[in-house]
Amino acid sequence: MTAIRVLLVDDDPLVRAGLSFMMGGADDIEIVGEAGDGSEVEELVDRTRPDVVLMDIRMPAMDGLTATERLRAGEDAPQVVVLTTFHADEQVLRALRAGAAGFVLKDTPPAAIVDAVRKVASGDPVLSPSVTRRLMEQAAGTTADTRLTRARERIAVLNDREREVAVAVGRGLANAEIAAQLFMSVATVKTHVSRILAKLDLNNRVQIALLAYDAGLLEEPDGDGAAG
């Protein structure tokens, strides 16, 4: 099995050392590089071709938000998992909107961080619906109506079946769970998810979930707990 290639980005050398140590014990993960600031990320990504970037959100020269936006705007971009000290933070929400696949807290147990890397490498988000709801509640109320209108306009391009799948994705269901709930094959679910991403010009399932929340389609998301 090919190892998951990981790039570590954090301005604290001790944090990088700790992450490198905990990941080094996993046979299926390879640390291909480290960066101390977001300004170094693009060059390192081009050189090391990681599958996943663990990205600190707060760094002195270029923060993780800006680095994530630049990275995810390119073609064949690696998955990004944001590292943060806060459960619900406006910068984390912005990073998710920019295409990050999720976030993990810096005090998350090592095994959970390794599991988060494996999840995003396989195309799954590391964000529970309840955490998404808390993040959404951090957004300024003055922009809520505008977001709702724009989100509903975007969702309108989906057909009924695609909308059902988008809502299920927003509820945090895996493809097999969506297939069982909507009485379709897993392959059909994957096809619908791919079409939703293409129609809405989105990067990943987290962005589908955020758009569904913005559109008011998920009043009471299932699940609890934190990311990872």
C-alpha cells in the first residue's frame, strides 16, 4: 500500500516535532516535509507532492487561511487539515469555505490526528455536523440573509435527488449510509456527489455541508463531538 504523504506546517518547531513523532509511528504515513510559515507552503507542495497538508491556522508572516486559499485554488491540490486551538473559530470556518477538508485541535489525541489524516486522504471529511453548526453560529448575523439567498440560488441548480444527497452529506452520513437511506447503490451515491461538486464548483464534502447549512436545509444536524 502506498504511504500517505504528509506536509507539516506550523510556526512552532516543538509542535512540528511532536506531529512528526506521532505520525512516524504509522506505517502508512510518510512525512515529506515541514514548513514554519504559510509563505513556504506552495513551493514545498510543488517539490514534495503531499497528499495531505496539516496546516496551522495562525502563523506570523502568512497565516494558514491565506495559504489554504492559495493552495486549494490550484489544480491537483492536496487535502488540507487545519490545526487550531479553538473548537469554533471564524478563521477555521473561512478555511473550510476555502476548501480545507476539516480541522483538528492541537490537543487532539495522537491516534485521532493520524485517523484524521487517513480519512481526508481517502476523501472523507473530518468534521462532525454539530461542530459545523457551532462554526456556522460564529458567522456575523448581519450577513446571514445574504448567505441564505446566495446559497439557495446555488442549491437550485441541483435536481431533487442531488439535493437529497447533498442534505445527507450535510448530516455527516457516509456513502454507504446515504445509499441505505435513499435506496440506491454506493456507486450511484458517489456519482451524485461528484455531480454536486461539479455543478456547485466545490472542492469537497465539507463545502457541500456548509452550503446546505447556509441554505437552511439542515435545521437539526445529527451527531455530536469534535472534529477528528
